[in-house]
Amino acid sequence: MTSTTQLSLAGGAQGFNWLPVFVAEEHGIFAKHGLSIQYQKMGTVDKATTAVLEGEADLAITPPEGAVSNFVQGGELRTIASNSNRLPMSIVAHSSIKSIKELKGKRVGTSSLTEGTAIYTQLLLAQEGLKYPGDYEFELAGIHTKRWEALQAGEIDCAPQPAPWNFLAEREGYNLIGEINDVIPEIVFAAIIGRKSWLEKNSAVVVRFLQALLEAYEITNDPSKEDITLPIFQRITTKDDSDLALRGLRYMRDMGMWPTDLSIPGKALETTVDLMIRANLLSESARSAAAGLFDRAHLDVALGHQPAK
């Protein structure tokens, strides 16, 4: 019988992308693999990265930008698996706006002028010939819940909104006029990161953790297992709205949000690095070095591709 090992796992908000983790927790999969998970909700994604870097947490599930920056500077952070490889987000516009082209001269809500939502939106609008600056304005409206409030108040004309809040807006009469996934089909939305020295010392534990997640991801991606996944997804998203939660769950699952093999495709990491360079978070000269961030040695063992050491 495998002895139980405690493993501390950090994250920012621990929202919808954590669905497979909570499946593993609540259905005894971690326990079956001899793991007791200590959850650390840090409040922000950068604090989750810092928690791993400083040894406050063993692993983190968080966007990989901080790990990329650390790695290219010769630091210890590595990504060992993907958590999610898609951006489940729509452009939500007022009912009077029917298409992206009609956003000319309009106000677009975002959480930043240089990162994340602003970059995604620029790429999508550029496909329809709209340029920034010039053709539209960005308004700092905050995170998705604040953007929804700004839309309702008429302070902005449109905003990128993640599922299932995009479908909430549509139900309230707003239009979904574009999908971020169409312009950014693969990106490392969040990854599992760890410190190289800790990973090497705790290899067997890491492999067991990944094996547990592989089981949970299989359940998460199985349409016949919605009796397991939907109640958890609803709890971490819409609370009391099961119809909206079901639509959001199926939207994410069907677009391939949660990779069954936990791998980070080369194209997904390349896109992440490219957007960091666009946002001046990384120099162009660091592009090739960043490609080595994904250390898949433990994942290969978990998948049975390599024997355990």
C-alpha cells in the first residue's frame, strides 16, 4: 500500500480551469495515488508563481509567463505539464452591434492596455481590418465580472468575456460577435510549474500526482461523466445556474480546453512566448531559449513512455 504524501499546490483564483483537479480531489483519485493535497489560494497568478519559486508551495497551476521569465534568466522554474491549452472567451457586444467591423469608433473593455485581453482582442479585430490605436479605444474596465458591470452600465461597447459569462451576456440580449479561439487556437492558458531542484528530489511524488491528474482529465473530457463534472463546474462558476454551467462546461470541453495527455504543444508555448514579446514582457532574443521551459520527463513516466527511475 502506498503511503500518503502531502503535496502543496498553489494557484491564483483556482477557477474553472481547475475542474480536473477538483474531480481528482472529490472522487478519491489523489488519495488512491497516495497523495494529500494542501491547496493554497494565493489571490493572484504571480503570487502562485512566487510561492513555488520561494518554496512556499511544491507546485502551482498558473499561467506560465512568470516561469518563462525565470527560466530564460537561468532560474529554477520549469513547466512539467499543461493544465489548459485554450482561451474559452468571446467578444461580447451590445445588441446594436452585430459584427466586429461595427466596433470602429467604439470602446472596448479590457483588464490591461498591454497584456492578456488587450492583446487577444487586437489580434481578433485586426483580422477584420480594425487597427489599434486609431479604429477603436480600449477602456480599463477590470476583470470579467467588472467588465460585465461596465457593459450593463453602458460605459463600454464590448468586451472579451470568458465562458460561461459570455453565455450569460448572450442570454441577457448581448451579441457574441467573435471567438478568441478562432485567432488563438492554442496557447498555454495555465501550466503546472515546479522548481527543478524540488522536482528532482521528489520525482516519484510528481509522477503519482500526474498519474492522478491523467485519470481526472479522462473523466473531465468524457461527455458521459457530466454527473461528476457538472456539479463541480457549477460550484466554481455559476453557483445556482445549472443550465449556464452546462453550456460553459460543454463549450470548454468541446474546444479541447483540458488536454487528455497533459502535454504542452510546441505551438501553444510558441504562442505564449510570442504574446509575451508583443507585451514587452520578454525580449525577442529570449524566444529560442524559452522553448526549453517544458520539461516533460515526469509526464513521460506518468504516461508510461519511460520507466520510472
